[in-house]
Amino acid sequence: MESEKGLNLKILDITITIQEKYPELSKYLEEMPVTIPYMKSPKINIKTLSSYYDSLTSLLGNYVQKHEPEAQKEKSI
């Protein structure tokens, strides 16, 4: 199992990637459930961080899969 520090570093890395390479996705970062807690003092633990990281990788992966092939086609024309 990953450490809290390791997950935080991975979250930071993927967040920077999204902001630098795919800024159009930045608006979704603010709307994710982990960034809008429904509790007054939410508990941040390994499970929460892991879930958030999985959400980020899914968001980025789905976007790249859908949009990168289109960009490749445009470059080859």
C-alpha cells in the first residue's frame, strides 16, 4: 500500500500535468467530490487520497483517449 506522502506526490504530479498540458480540464479539478467536501471537517486518509488519484487518472486517461487520436490525425494530414 502506498504512503500518504507518495499519493500526495502522485496527485501533485498529475494535477500539474493537467494544468500544463490540458488546461481545459482544470475546471473539473474544482468540481471533484474530494475538493468539495460535504462534511465540516473531512478526514483525509490513504483511502480518500487513493480514490482522488484514481479519479484524476481516469479523467485524464479518458480525455487523452478521446482527444489525442484526433490530434494525431490532424498532424498527419
